[in-house]
Amino acid sequence: MSNADLISLFSQLADDELTERVASGGLAADAQALAAAELVRRGVPVPPVTVKDQEAEGAYLGDMVIL
């Protein structure tokens, strides 16, 4: 997506939905910056990014079983 497309998308989201996307840490760096800028434009505080801890969830070991 182009920056213009992302700006348009983020401008259409509700405050709480945009805040969740920013906090999720799932956006690419450029998208993260544009989403945060949209929150600032609205006067909404930018939340800290939550990083998933893979060790807490358990590492994916695959679908294979050793016999």
C-alpha cells in the first residue's frame, strides 16, 4: 500500500481501533509512523508498542512427531 492509501485507511478508523493497531506492534515501520501521526493529529495519546514475548507463549516446535 502507498502512504496515501495508509493515511486514508487510518483516518477512517475509530480512535480505539487505531490505538489498538499502533499498540499491537504488528504494523510495518512506515505504517506505524503514519498511524501514530494520525493519533497525534486527533489529539489521542500514542500508546507504547506491545512486543509479544514468544518465550512466554512457547516456541513453535512444528507439526512433526518423532517416533
